[in-house]
Amino acid sequence: MQAVLEHSPPAGATVQTAKRTGFLLLSPSVLILLVWSIVPLVMTLWYSVQNYNLVDPTLHGFAGIDNYWYLLTDPDFLHALLNTLVLVAGVLLISIGGGTLLAVLYDQEFFGRGIARIMVISPFFIMPTVSALLWKNLMLHPIYGVYSAMMRAVGLTPIDWLARFPLMTVMMIVAWEWLPFAVLILLTAVQSLDGEQREAARMDGAGPIARFRYIILPHLGRAISVVVMIETIYLLTIFAEISVTTAGGPGVASTNLAYLIYSRALLQFDVGGASAGGVVAIVIANIVAIFLVRAVARNLEA
């Protein structure tokens, strides 16, 4: 027994060996992730300071900050940035407001509640392209759409929603897609609320509105902050719905930052300008993410 103990390695050496083994096993995955993320970023930064246009191969060389200056002084950029902010804010307002009300409703006992919950969550599993085609051709078409048939049935003139209200229509489509996500998170939060607390408030004479305002809504604060953070990150990159329904038009009425970068790269063939737009979009997204993460962290610590 003593001989075995004498020849066994010390505990510190065993720990160091285990750490080296773990590092060797993890290093391929870490290397792949670094290459996967850093190489596209470096290439984007490189092209953003180059004169690179696919239509004119003779135009090449170092551009400096010209691509950034042209982008930031372009009225289309400011319009696209404003559309992005309006789109994100509108979808958040609709999805969180409607999600909160539906979560409280679906927490009640009623016949067919299970089927109703499945139905309200199902739009979240529809691909954005399919959802946009569904709304464009089935629901909102000015001639044979469902909404047009309903308006004609009551004597009203059908509206070409995508032509007259492009940004609002895209906002409605995206909100329909993200409302189930908010309902799912907020319904889980409502169900975690102590039933005895609500029952005590009811017995003390608090009505439904008072219970919602002073008990349910404060309890949903953390869940709402998480929904805001997750949705905002994804809503900054909305593309498929705009591409399928309005193609950013009429003009730039429904063009957001993501679609503006796409149009610069693949419609105008300006790789340098599109790369500059991509860098600006990365900076904006990171600034928004930092503020959101800090706000959520403060809310969770409260």
C-alpha cells in the first residue's frame, strides 16, 4: 500500500493534467468558433475601407472613410434608421401589450383552454418568408384577400395595405409572428405567481383591474424585460418580411437598416458601401445590446 502511494502522482499534478486535457479537447471547437466569427468581421472591415463595386471592376483601391461618409450623409440611411427604430418599437409595444393581456386571459379556466393556447403559440413556428407570403397573398391582397372580402361584405372599399401603409403593415406581420413568443414567456411568469396572494387581494376587495395593476404587472416586470431584450436583438435584423412583401418600398418607405445593406450589396453591387453599412449596423446592435443587458441585469437584481 505504501509503495502504491509513493508512485501515485500528487493531487496538483492530476488537476493540471486534467486541465491540459480539457483544453486540448475544447481547442478545436474554440478555434472553429473564432474563425467562424472573426474572419467575416475582418473581411467586412476590410471591404468597408475599399472601393469595391461589382459593376465597375476598374474602381478599386483604398477608400478610407469615404464609404462611411457617403453612407452616413445619405438621406436613405437616416430614413432606414428611423424605420428600424419605429418598427422595433411598434412590434415591442404590440407583442408585449397583447402578450400580457393574452397571458392573463389564458391563465383563467375556460372551455378549450388547451387548444386556445396551442393556437396562439403556433404562429411563432411559421418561417418568416412563409408568414410574409401568407399575409401578402391570402390576407392583404387588395382583390382576393380575406380582408378585402370582409370590407366588401360591409360595403367598404378594399385597401391596398402594402402600398398605402407599408411600414405599418410590415409591423403588423412581424408583431403577429412575435406575439406568441411574448405570450409563452409571460404566461409562464403569470403561472408562477402565488395564487394565495391573488386570492388574498380578492378577499380584501381588490377588483380585477386593481389585481392586475398592483400584483400581476409588477410580477411580470422581469419577464417583460427579458422579452424586450430578446425581441429587440432579433427585430433589428428583420429582412424576410420586408423583402417578400414590399421590397423596401414604395421608395424607401419600409426600408430598414438590414434591407438597406442588402440593397447596397446585391441590388446596387456596392460591396464597399454595403460593408460600411454592416459595420455601422454591428456598432448600433452592440450599443443596444449593452444597454439592454444592463437594464435586464438591474431588473433581475432588484
